[in-house]
Amino acid sequence: MTPKHPPQTRRVASPAPYVEEHRQWPENADFGSLCDKLKVSEAVREGAWKIWQKVSADGATQDGVMKNEKLLAVCIYLEAVELDEITFTSTELLKSVNLSVNSFAELIKELDINIDTISTKVNNAVSRLKTKYETLLALYQKFQRLFEIIFMGQHNIQNSSDNCQTGLFKVSWITFLLAKGTVLQMEDDLVISFQLLLCVFALYIRMSPPTLLKEPYKSAVAGGPGSTPTQSSRRGRSRNTNVSNQLGTDDIFEVLCKENCCNVDEVKHVHLKTFLPFLKCMPVLDSNGFPEETALSMEYEKLYFNHKDLDARLFFDDDETMKPNIHGCVELEKTPQKHDREEPNLIPPQTPVRAAMNTIQHLMNSLAAASDKPSSTLISYFNNCTSNPTNDILERVNHLGKIFKERFAEAVGQGCAEIGFERFKVGVRLTYRVMESMLKSEEQRLSVQNFSKLLNDSAFHKSLLGCSIEVVMATYGRSAFDGISRETDLSFPWILEVFKIKPYDFYKVIESFIKAEPSLTREMIKHLESCEHRIMETLAWQSDSPIFELIRQSRDREGQVDQPEPTSCLNIPLQHNHTAADLYLSPQRSPRRRDSSPRVSSSAESQNVHASQALQPQRSTSLSLFYKKVFRLAYLRTKTLCSRLLSDHPELEHVIWTLFQHTLQNEYELMKDRHLDQTFKHVLIRDGQHDSIIVFYNLVFMQKLKTNILQYATLRPPTLSPIPHIPRSPYKFPNSPVRFPGGNNIYISPLKSPYKFPDGLRSPTKMTPRSRILVSIGEQFGTAEKFQKINQMLNSTERLLKRGAESSNAPKPLKRLCFDVDGQDETDGSKHLAQKLAEMTSTRTRMQEQKQDEMDTTTKEEQ
């Protein structure tokens, strides 16, 4: 009888797969210990090891591109995110391999380029991590600067020997981290975070003795509760009343907001509705005197581990994991120093926080005179309608306001519901102003005052309000890290889902909105244009979109195949006189059959032809313009790809362009639930199944277009579509200077950004000696010194011209910059400046109107 194996032989059986493979890769001896350190599950271990095998097989670690231990940590992170089994904080992962957030993100990007293994889910997680870090970095830098401005002590707090001041520094920052983490569900909201930071400063300013404060904060608390409270006053202070916490803070908020370009009402609202409730639920802060750093840190650690977060206390120690990129670091605002005489003036640095505050302030200033109720002019338009829309409009705004408040709180945090409603009301003010501007333009264009059909169109009102809210949300979400709005939970198309707006309906209002609101900044116009692009790329092609029915109606007219947009129109610049009313009310009539009465005579035939044309359904203006814009967008991208990939075969551009037009016009169903620039990893194949773009090409695309494609290889290929001129966007400003009407050699040109964006972060640039005396109309420039410099420069030019003219028979006229009233020259430019600015603004408006007239003329010529 064969003896049984002894029990100990079971110990040499094959262990888990990752251990067996581990022995084959001795250089990865740290894999097991790293997994143990991060406490990952068995599923994450196995998945991470498979990723490592794929990375190794593809040679992504050769030539020292990625260090072994760091790459292993990345593999663990990838699998943990995919399986939603993250057992470690972001800081624990980074410190385990001594990586900074930016280096970690770059490592994942490198991995994606080399082996294409990063999913959209992981990319989104990395993007959120990086955005959260950049937000924390910007806030910490601002916190450092404000602390130095407010409190007495050494300049460098982190290296200070003053234990009292160092303790207050750390306590204040940790208090802010607690407030931010407790109140905000969406922690990358820079604006609300900074407003909470001001609330924290107000709290500790009020608690500090005057000897610890600098001016003007010392005066703000003088005589108030913040002035060295006695023992009896501390005993009498209520622990749970808003009144006691609010006492003495109004003056402090006034100073804080003035110094930081913040809206004081907004900050007070955040303090009352958000910060005070936070203090109530935090016993360690609801006590007499300054809280202990140890107790605060213990509370913060609970939050930090629960959120699997970055430990923002590491900023104190200048920890390697929290260091920014050297080339992308945002410079702190410094106390102005005297410049060398030969050194050109520097544009004042603008931190991300200051940039965000300035953007918001611009919006608020532009809406200073606007109301969240319809104006008398709007009411007049409503009353002129056949069916008065006033009640429906007001009820709709009220209903959508409740929905927005609820959804904002879900996304940002329940304590921020009122903040969301305040932003909604700003959007309502913008909505009514834009609506009034639109109706005035329509009245001037059509010479009518009854807009009953438009003003009773629910899709129009929801889209107009949605566009206004998007402007407000993008303003508050604007990031100075890259000059554009960040992708957050509130980013477009979030508002479409909240208000249940069809993307195709939303597209109809964007261009008219931009034309009706002259206060929009260049960046905001670009943002709205990017929203329009996303609609044209993918959102309008969703399966429930009305565009497919419109296309079918267009094709089924008279039993003929009708092109939504003739290709010949593509050579015409993208300028037209269509308004939102045209787009929302088209097509004007439902499809009707052509009159088929028999011909009687030539004159009768002519009458019948005209009658038949009158009965034909009009082309959908919205669909025609939509296709025109999609074609132009597509051609720009096609041309770019051809120039990069097919520069040796320029003739193929015609073929590609012709095939694309044919596809979009005749096989438009291919766009359903897909993207104009289809991404290659995740493409709809059929019935909800997704695969790579290769599978889509073989199983779907070629099945539809193979016959058409093969025609181009025959002796008689199809006629190729003409290559259109480079499209011109209707939203872009002219780059070349425009001459000032009536002025001598005075030109107006777009204000160029004084900032460069290395590695995604904004940093100031130096102005040249010539550009440093430029004047920006509509922005603050301080004194009349710049005008004096301009005149001095021109006067010096005059002297040269005079000397040159002495030897000439026809002396040149002298030129100078004059700011005169009633013919009286004000050479210093300091008097009547406001009037001159108003005149120049008026001139700019007239120039814009003239440009619009030219656009209308061009459209008539097209028609």
C-alpha cells in the first residue's frame, strides 16, 4: 500500500499566484511588504501583480523610465481604484515610495502612454487627486501670506522660534482643514474653501489679544470681544448661540474681505449658514480660549483616514510628497520692493485665490444694477404677448431654484444649500438681463413687440436660465491653475441634467447669449464655446436627442434625400443673423405635400409653382446651422490630423473630407451615442456593448461604408467635396488692432494675458519698456501717471518729427494724445477721465454694432 504523504508536504504546495510569480521576479522582493504596508486585499494583490506582469512584458520599465518600487505602488493604486477597494490614504501610498503628488500623476501618465492600461475611472481619480492637491497648495500659500499680514511675529512662521505664534499658525490651519473636510463634500471648491478660511481667521482674530494683531485688524477688534477677554466674560460667553459668535466679527469681515477682494455678504453668509453650525458640532473648538493643537490633530486624523485623503498638515514640514513642481510653482504675493531703474516693471503676481476672487468680482460688478425679478421693460414685453407668460416664467424659476438648491447641496455638501441658492439667484439676475437684451434686438430686427410664441416656449426659458447658471458656476469654479474651468462634479453638462435640458436645445441659445451679454470675458466666451463643442461632438448625438427626428424629417421631405447642410456653404465664414428665436421656432411649419394640381397654362403654371413653394416646409434653421458648425469643427480637426499624419499625401485630405461628409449626412446613425472624435478605448458596438475602436471599425463602420469607400479605388471615383476655407468662429475677437474712430493714430487691441502657464500653473510675466505703459480701458489703472508717460513719449516723437520736417517742404502734422473737453486740452490726462472712458466705451460699442451690421450684410449675401 502506498504510504500517505506526510502532513508537512502540504506546506510546499503552490501558494497564491502572486507569490509564485514573485519568486520568478527576485527584483520585486518588496511587492509583498508593500502590499502588507498598504493593507490591500487579496483581489487587489492579484490584480496589481497582473498589471505589473503586463508592464514588464511591454518593456515599460527599461532604461530606468520607472523605478521598480514606485511602479509597484502605481500598479497597486490602479487595481485598488478599479475594484473600489482603497484601504490606504493618498499620503500613505505616496510616502511608501517617497513620491510627490505631481510625480505620481506623471508616472501614471507615462504608464498610460507606454502600455495603454489606464481606464477612464483611474484617470478621473488621478485628476481629482491632483486638483485637490492644487487647491490645497493654493490655499496653504494664501494662508501663509495672510497669517504674516494679520499676526505679529517673525516673517517665516515655519522656522519661527516663537512657540505661541507657531502654535496659532498650526491651530488655525488645522481648524480650516477640519471645517473644509466637514462642510464640503466636493473639496476642490476653491471659492467656498477660501471663504471658510476667512471665517477661521475671523474666529482667531476675535480671540486674539490686540498685542498679537497688526493693523488694520487690531483696530477692527479694539473694544470688542476680541480684546483680552476677562475670566468673567469668558464664563458668561454662551457656548451655543450664534449671537455670541457673531459679535465683533462684522468689522473683522469688512477688513478681511476688503483686503482680499471678496464679497463681504457672501462671506458673512458662509459664516452664518455653514461655519457656525460646524463650530457647534466640534466640541474641541467650542471652548474657552485657543484649542490645543493635539486635540485638533486627533479630530483631523479621523477625517483624514475616513476620506482616504492627503494629509495637508505635511505642508508644515515641507514634506516631499506635498512639494509642487519647481517650474510650475505659483509665486506668493510679496511685499512690493523698489525696482532697479533699469529693470522693467513687473506685473503684480496673481495667486489662484486672487484670480478667482477677481473673476467673481467682475461678474458681481457687471450685475450690480440687475435684479432677480423681471424689469418693467420685460413685464411690458410679457404683457404684449397674446398669451401672457409671466406666471409660467416666475413659477418655472421658482421650481428650478428648489431643484438647483437640492442638487447643489448633494454635490457640494448639505451645509452649502443656501450658498447654492445664492448662486442660483445670481444666475436669475443674468437671465432676465440677457432676455431683455435679446427681446430688444428682436424688436429692432423685426419691428414687432409680440413675442408670445418664443416667451411661452419652455425649452427656450430653461436653456436661457441654464446658460446663465453655467456662466455663474464656471465663474465660481474658475481655476487660475490653467486659466480654464476645472472638471468638477458641477462642470458642464451638470446643469443640463439638473434642469433636464436637451443638449440640442441648449446649443440654440449659446451664440445669442454671447451676443446679448457684452460683459462676458474672453475666457467665459471660450468656455461657452467649449460647451457648444461638447454638444456638437457627442451630447447632441445621444439616442434620446431630437436631432435624429429632425434629420429624418429633413430627409423624408418630398421623398428626396435632402442634405442637412449643402457643402458649398462651407466656404462662407461662419457668420449669420440667426437669433435664438429663429432656432427655437424652426421649422415654422410642419411638412406638407407639394401641390399636385394639373398644369393649365404658362401663367397658371407659374402661379402654381409659387403656391407650391409657399406650401413647402421650411428647412429647419437650427438643424442647418448645427450641421454647418459641426462640419467646420470637424474640418479644423481633420486638417490638423492630415497635416501631421499625411503631409506626404495631401490628395488624401479631399478623399477623407468627402467620406466624412457623406457619413454625417447619410449614415448619421453611426454618431448615435458616440463621439465625433471617437476615443479608442471605449466605443459603443451595439446594444450597450462596448469595445475598442478596432472592433468598431471592423464590425460597424466598414459594414456601413465599405461599398462607398471602395468606389474611390475605381476608375470613376465619386466627385470629391471641395476643401473649405479655414472656418472663422463667430466668438473670437479680432487679433489685430482696430483704429479708434476720430482719433489720430489711436488703436484699440484685445488685452493680452499678462500671465504665462508653465506646466499648468499661472505665473506673472515681465512687461517690456514699451508695453509697460499700455492702458487697459475698463480696468483700474490708478493715477494719471500712465497718461503723462504716453504724452511724454509722443512729445519726444514730435520733437524728432519737427527736426525732420525743417528740411522738408511739407512738414508732417504733430500728433499727441489729447483728453480734452470742449476743445480745452488736458495734457495731464487726469481731468474728465471718467467722461473720456465713457466715450471710448461707447465707441467700442458702436464698433461692435458696426461689426454686427457687417455680419448681417454677409448673411444676406449668402442667402
